[in-house]
Amino acid sequence: LDNPHFEAIPVSTVIADIIDNWLLATKSKDKNDVLLQVLTIGNPYLALVFANTKERAKEIASYLRGHGLKIAEIHGDIEPRERRRVMKAIQNLEYQYVVATDLAARGIDIEGVSHVINDDIPDELEFFVHRVGRTGRNGLPGLAITLYGPDEEDEVAELESLGIDFKAKQIKDNEIVDVKDRRARKQRVATTKKLDPTMVGMVKKKKKIVKPGYKRRIKNAIKRQDQMDRRIAQRQEMRATRKANKKRGETR
């Protein structure tokens, strides 16, 4: 075409407003155990769990079956005939939990999905929209829960920049509760200034009973140390200046 015109549809208009996007940090927890907790706590009408690879999908399905859940699988290792049979069984509400790869994210329509669980953020971020789009249909509310590790903050930030509004959550006392600010730890800026070893000893000193004024004495000691450091620096600067002036006088 000559001089074609391109229109980009923002992600925020693709994901329905009736879908809640939750972000759940796995940190050092076992991801399979977190998945099991999410599925059993939420008691979904129909949950669709997405994995990035068929190997991971089979691992999840095996783990959940081992804990008594009836699981349907949809991925590349399932023959087309068996896939059609499984799809029909899902439509007949014979399964409450479905584990799939992105094969089910596009082109396969599963009615009644109340929960979408992302075991991982997809390698291609556009698939995130397709995955989440499996729920929140026909005017019914939907819930999308994305599990992520500390090494996936960049991917989360990129999804947020596309207009996806996440609500940070955590599992506590067998409930999914709000997290005030998942980035609070990262937003803290550590000082690069090193304390004098004596000051470090005072700050790190452990006391069973903290006497009144103890913190104030530490603060005053650090302040005096700063003043001393500044005076030493000023003296060194004055000496360097005098030495430079003397050297210029000798060269003349």
C-alpha cells in the first residue's frame, strides 16, 4: 500500500474493566504449592491455569492430581482427537480445573472461566492479554492472578506501562490479602557513605535494655564524626593550595 495508516489499540481497551488483575509474588515459596493454595482458596467455578511450556503444564497437572484435583490438560502433546474430547468434557462442566499452554489462549473458546492463573508471565507479552481475555466474558466478572518471581519485575513493569493495572496480593493465614506496596523495598535508596568503624560498632551494638538517650548519643557521635571529617578535608585542601602556590612561586 502507498502511505498506509496504522492504528494501535491500547491494551487497556482490550482487557475488560470487569476483570481484576492480581499480582502474587512467589519469592522463595514452592510455586506448585502456591498454585494449589490459589486454586483451593478461591474455589473457582472454572479455573484456567496457563504455563509457558507443555513440560511445565504436564508438571503442574501431575502435581495437582497428586493432591486430589481433577485436571484437564490442553497442550501440544495432546492429540487433536483427545483434545476435542477434553474440550467437550470441559463444556459439560466435568472439570473445574484446566491446565494449558498458550494453545488455549487464542482460538479456543471455553465458556464460564471465572479464574485465569498465569503460572509465569508469557515470553511474548501480547499473550498476556489473550490469556486474561479467557475470563470476564458475557458481562460476567473475571479474576486473573499472575504469579511472578523477583527476577520478573522488569516484565511486570512493562505490562504496567501497557496500561495493565495490577493489585498486589499475598497469601497469609490461608487467605489472599492486599499488599500495601510491593515496590517499597526497591524504592529505598541505600546511602553510599561509609561510617567510621567506631560508629558502626555503636550502631550495631545490641542492648537488652536500651537506656534513655542512647539513640541521641549515637546521633551526636555521628554528627561529631562528620564535623571532624569535614575539618580534615578542609585542612588537606588548604595544604594542597599552599603547596600549589609555593610551586608556582618557585617556577617564576
